Amino acid sequence: MPRFLTMIRVDETTTTEEGLSPECTERMGVLLEEITKAGVMLDTAALTPVSEGTRVTWSGGRISHTDGPFTEAKEVVGGYSIIQAENRAEAVKWARRFLEVHDEHWTVTAEVREIVGG
């Protein structure tokens, strides 16, 4: 069965310091329990804010490091999941359901990509 990586992109300007509301956290927990019981979820996690990240770049034969926050980044990867699904349509269905549990003030995008050799 193919595996898919879903990268959750978050506009950090729409988030709050408190993070997810208790209601959103509850809705997310219910969905994650459902997707796990369905045998679809392989791994998932949220990521720390971009202000706590470091970019490592290889360019021109040299390595450079840049600590966050990254001023040019409005939308950042805030989390991920790895699922196994029958096809891309099923993977997108699960990603859509994940997005829909978020409160309305969030701007969240899910990028769904099949893992090569999935």
C-alpha cells in the first residue's frame, strides 16, 4: 500500500501563543484516534516554531547555517504525518479532515506527496 507524507504548512501570523484551542485539541485527538484505529497513521508530530529552527544550506561548495526566525518565511512547515492509503485521493481525504478540525482563524495548508517506493 502506498505511503504518503503530508506536510502541514502553517501561517504563523494566524496562530496564537497559546497554540490550539482546547476544542481544537479535542477534535484533533478524536480524528487521530480514528485514523490510527483505521490502520492508516504511521507517524505524526507537530514541529517547534520556525524561530527555534536552523537552516543548513549547501551552496557553491560551502555549508552555511542560518538560525530562525526566517524573515522571508510566512508559511512554514508546522507538522507532518506519514500515512498509508489506498491512493492519493484517500490520502487527500484524510488531510482535508485534519485541516477541518482547526479553528477558523488558522491558515493551514496540507501538502500531500507520495513517498517514492511507498
